[in-house]
Amino acid sequence: MLNRRHIRIKVMQIIFAIKSNESDNLKKDEQFLLESIENMYSLFLLILSLLIEVQAKAEDYLIKSQQKHLPTSEEKNPNRKFVNNELLNLLKQNNLLKQEFQARKIDNWKFDDEYVDVIFRAIIESELYKDYMATKLSTFKEDKIFVIDMFKEIIAPNEKLYDYFEDKNITWLDDLPVINTAIVKLLRKSNPQSLESHFVPKLFKDMEDKDFAVTLLEKTLSNELAFSNEIEGKTANWDKDRIANIDFVLLQMAICEFQKFPSIPVKVTINEYLEIAKEYSTPKSSVFINGILDNLAKEYSDKGTLNKAGRGLK
């Protein structure tokens, strides 16, 4: 589920938090990183479970409408298109998901049902829902498009839900953009024949990615002073206080990759941190970071100190 860029972002966030708290316990910091990444998966599951609960809320709403003392003809024979949404049914019927919910104790919505109600009300009051429900039948493709649009336009940007996640876990606020993107990609790739495992992806692609996360954190923190000196040597004309703190962290991490990760090409490192800077730092950060890293890479290459093994890595 997490790619290398996601891992770099998480390491950046952890280092930034560590600097703010002035931690000096490396093992504790590594544990914090791994726990924080594990919590990302819990957030992923929690949001998927919300989709299931919203559909259940819709089913309950129809049943209660039918049980009114004087139900209308529409309430007696309601449009069940949303309740029968094929993609939502795949989620609801997924046994692997149920096992993960149970294992990680993802049962928040049983106790915080008001948030399900808030989302459900926002959905049925939307033009998106009204357009979707204008007909009674749909294909899997149409159902999928609706669920994706519903998630992107109604669920993901909901401020009350945003506040709820912030209250539940200190790191989830930073994780939401990554998790929301992962969920949209997951939904887009789904089809009627999707295996149950499709909706329960592995957190890390393989052990190498997990090792990369821990090693990047450990080596960046262990060599912080040396990397800071490298940066200061290339920013003599810059007011240090005006360099964004996130930029400083990103530069340290990139230098770490230059020096401590022989298999990662220089261009990959530079491009990854430029993209992260565009999303998480100031408008001018990517230009600033690009200049520093480009100069350092050339300097290391000229001195023969660029630690890269293999063809095409420099």
C-alpha cells in the first residue's frame, strides 16, 4: 500500500516531530516510526469501515421509512440503488476485511455513530446522490464512479470527520492525504472479480521497504550534524532562520540517500524530495532544494565520494 514516497513523507514527519520534542533516544524514535506507520493502516481500515457503515445506515433508513404509520408510495417501494451498490457490497461481504477489523479492533462507528449519520446526511442531500439515484439500475462501473466521487467530494473533505481523526490519533492528521489517495487508487482498480485480498493490501510491498524506512530514519538522525554542516556549506548566503524547517529535514534526508543508500539513483532521490517539497513546504522550496542537491551531487561526483553502486545510478 505504501510506496517509497509515502515512506519518505512519514520519515520526514517523524524527524520533524522528533526535532520539536528534542528526542535523543534513537530506538524509541524507530519504534515511534513503525507504530505510526502501523497506525496508518488502522486509519485506512477505519475509513473503509465507514463506507460499509454508511451503506448500512442507508439500509436502516429505508427500513424505518417503510415502517412509518403512513408511508408514501415511494417509501413503500424505495429506490435501493445505493443500498445495492456493487462496490460497497464487495466491501461489506469481504471476510478478510472483517478479520482485520476484528484484529485491530476497528469498531469506532458503533460508539461514534453520529459521524456516520453526518456523512450519510451529507451524501443524500448532495446533487451527486440525486443524480445517481435518478435511475434504479446501474452497472458496476457506474457504481464505482459514484463511490469514488462520493468519497472524494463528500467524505474526504468533511471537516467534522477531519476533526474526529485528529482527536483519535496525533499522527492521523498528517496521514490523511496519503491514506485518502491510497483508498481512491484501491477503489479505481476494483472490479466485479476483485479478490478479497485486493481490499486488504499489504502495508509494505516487501521487507526492503520496511528496512528502508527504519534505515533512512536511523542514518539521517545519526548523521544529523554532518549533514547539517554540508547544508550550511552550501547556504552561506542564506539566513538560516529563513530556511523552512521542513526544507532542512528534506535536505538532510536527501544527503543521507546520497551517502548511505548505494542502490538509489541520484536523480530518483532529487526528484522524490522535490515532489515532497512541493506538497509539504513553501512555494519556493523545490527550487531551493533542487539547487542545493544538484550542487552537492556534482561535488560528490567530482570528488569520487558519491556512494552509488551500479550503472546509471550517478
